Amino acid sequence: MSLRYPHQAHPAPGATVEVADGVRWLTMPMGGSLNHINLYLIRDEDGWFVVDTGLGEPRTRSLWHEIFEHRLDGKPVKGVVCTHMHPDHIGQAGMIVNHFRCPLYMTHAEYYQARAWTGLGLGASRNGWQGEQFYHRHGIDNDHLRRLRELWTSRRDSGRPAFLAKSDPLPMGFRRLRDGDILTIGGHDWHVVVGAGHSPEHACLHCQSLGVMLSGDQILPIITSNVSVHVSEPEANPLKAWMESHDKFLATPQDTLVLPAHNLPFYGVRERLRDLIGHHEDRMLAIEETCAEPRTAKELLPVLFKRKLDSRHTMMALGEAIAHCHLLMHRDRLRRTLGEDDRYRYLSVDPDLERRAHPGRHDAPDDRPILV
């Protein structure tokens, strides 16, 4: 069964489309090839809940005020739910919460990670010797490191990231969401289902009575969310958490309408999850085959991505390559050594690899990492 899309186009800016009883879909602009984020409104008896908020930039703020004036039936926003801490999801949370004096709902890890990002700026965690060591050990050359140092310094000196510079700060307090919690909105129970990997504690909302799941970036129909190891936690294993989350979400009823943060709403959640699981398994097998000889993470980038990568995409791609290697290390299929040149290299060690391998028959490498 292939995925089925009940809507063929996104709502126009400032407009909303009802996708289920009391659930409205809207979009906000983003830059780059991924030019939108999907946001949602859930109607309660005496107001609305907003799910995700868009980037913290002036055009998005202006569009939200159009929504407030023309699309809420004269009722207030009662709460803001942010699925996770990335800037396209939290950028207007402070503005909306302050405008309506309503609570913010997030999981514990996402809220505090967001506070750290918005307080320090994106470059702060990468600056200094830890960032240099991390990237050097995974194969980045000195020239590239010099350019990165200049980028980190400029970001640090500019204060808050550009996409948050004109937005209200994240609210000082929040209401904590936990896996298994229930939010009753508009006479329907919305179950909180928490996943991980793309971010530390990503909250999805599943309403069984409406047959709808708001999936954020956890389940997308076309693109694959970035799953990376970062300088801030260099020995993390996010792809393990990502794959385990997919196994968990396979329990979602097949007839569920998935409302994602990007691309179009769709039916076929289990097919998509199996496709995502299979894609990452294929990538890892291709890495194992390539690591018949010791390789740095940077040397593995052509296995995952076919396009020549600029500095920004190289960093994202490297994080994804390391994530795949860490899961393979956990499965005892790769071994990592630190050479005399202070570089990590990965070597395949599974004696069963020859039986499992199918060189030349893998999925084509992705065009480039997606900024999601």
C-alpha cells in the first residue's frame, strides 16, 4: 500500500483548512528548499490550542496576528503545545503565550534544551577546544576547522540566533508533557506519545476518536528528519532512540490521518515507518561494506549523500554519519579506534557481513541532508 494524501496543496498564508472535526491546518514560511512548516489549531469549547508556532521572524509574527483576528472565531488561544525544541517549532511560542497569557506545554527535555539554545545561540556549544577536537577526530581538515571557528565566533558575538532575534523569549515556565499523558480538548482525548532521536523527547499528539496524529518531525511522509550526533554529546546514540521510536509508533492504527510538520497530511503510517526503518538499515549496511578498510566519518559522507556539500551541510551530514556509526558500534558491527593522528576510524568487525552484504544494490545516496 502506498501513502495516500487527502489534500493536494498547502493552505495559503493566513488561511486555515479543517482536516478533522475541530482541527485546523495552517502553514508558515521558512527559507531554503523546505519553504514551509505545518502548524495546527485544535478547537476547545471556549478557545483554541496551538500546536507548534513557526520561526521567530517578523513575517511569521504578522501572519499569526492575521490568524488571531480572522481565523479563531473570536475566541482566545488557551494553550501552546510545542512538539520539540527546534526553532521552526518554538520561534513564536513566547509571543503567543504572552499575547494570550496562556500556558506553554512541552516535554521536560525539549523545554530545557530550547532554553539552552535560545539563551546561548547555536554556535556556543561548538566553540572552543571541544568542538575542534570533535570535528578533527571525525576527519574534518584544518582549513575547514578554521572556517568553522570564524562562523562560531560570529554567531557567538551576534548574541541570539538570527531567526530568534526579533521574537519574544521562550516563556519562563511551562507545563510538562509526559509519555502517556492525556490532554482533553474539545471533548476528545489527545494522547501524548513521545519519541526521540531527531530531538531528545519529541511529543506527538494522537486522538483515537478522531483518527488523527499530530506527528511534528517524528514521522514525515517524504523527507527524513535529521538524526545527528552533536558536539554537546559526542558519544550519544540518537539513531538507536530513533529506530526504537519507530518500532513504538508502529502500534499506531493504520487508518490514522498523520498531520506532519512538513510535506502534506497522509494515510499510511505503518508503511512510512517501515520505509524509514528499512532506509536506515540499508544506510548502515552500506557503511559496513565501505568500512572493510578503516574510514573516518567524513570519508563515509559519499555513502550517505551524493551532492557536493557546503560547510553547513557538511556539518549536518557528518553528524548523521556519526549517528549511523554509533548504532553500528552498539550492535558490535563496527569498531572505532583513535589513531596516532588523533582521528577516529571505523572498521567492520561482523564476521557475518559477507553473507549480508549486497554491494551495488543499495538505495541511492540522499541528495543532501535536510534542514529539519
